[in-house]
Amino acid sequence: MRNHILAAAAAVAMTGGATAAPAPEDPAKQTSWGLYLTAEEAYEMETSRPDEVLFVDVREPIEIMFTGFTDVVDVNVPFLLVDPSRMHDTKPVLAMERNPGFSDEILAALETHGLDRSAPVILMCRSGGSRGAPSAATLEGLGLEQVYVVVDGFEGTTATDTPNGPRRVVDGWKNSGLPWGYEINPDKIHLRSFD
């Protein structure tokens, strides 16, 4: 834990202190690293230091296909994978399971990009909530020094007061004027076979 605190202090110093997003109020969205970025800050960190940072989209590739993608990320390593053989226990959607290779795939991506475990790793999910901190927690104990979570995610926060009902139209990558589209880079997306 002490190493994470020292790494967090060093990371804040490297980003100028003013560019780090505050910790989420919900403890379930916090990490032991205590490193958080908005989508705009993640874009700035990745584009200003592209050879020093690993930017990871942790969303399921099927989700990316329908909600959009940014080629600014270095790699897609899903934290949860769709199980097309069964439905979710309590929701009218397909079930999702933890990606058993998540940690190994992150370490492999660092190596592929010529980075070591001291490099900043940025994790971005859909909203910054249910997969951001849990995916970071999976990486604890691997010697990674700087793991950031994008607090507003790719699609942003849900606004409940829109004329057409709740919509993700507040903050996030898509709503911040950052580059994105529906075309997926095949060299960056997580591919797998279905049995």
C-alpha cells in the first residue's frame, strides 16, 4: 500500500497536480492507487506521452461495436466477457463473466508496447463505474506502479432529465469532443472464438 501511495504522489507530480480528477465519492469506484482521470485528462496524457503510457479500453468488444471506439487507446482488454450461452440472472441481457486472462493480457500489452511496470496504465470502461475500479483491483499485486481509472468513462454519466428519458449525455469520452467513431481498429480489438 505504501508503494501505491508513493506512486500516486509521483504520478500527480508528473501530471502537474491539477490534471488529476478527484477520487469518486463511492468507495466501490476507488482504487488503492488513488489515481483518477477524466476522459479529457486521459486523452491529454496519452497523446502527450504516447510511447510512455498504456491506454486500455476494458469494455467487451461486442459493446464497443454498438457504442463506439476511439483509436487513441492502445489496446482493448475486456474485463468482462459476454457469455452468449446464457442470460443474466436478474437482468434481461446476456450474462457476462470475468475475463480470466485480464491481468496476463495487460502485462503482455505492456511488453508489446515496450513498457515496464512503472509505466502509467489507464483503464477506461463505459461509465467509469462498474468496471473501472474492479478491473484495477485485478491488477493489484503485479508490481504496477501507476494504474489510473477514467472516472467518466467512454459514454459518460447518465442524465435523467432529458426529453427522451435517461441518456448518457454528460461528460465521458463521447460527450467531450474527443475523437471516436464506430470503426474498430482490428489491430487493437480483443478477438476470441466462441465454442
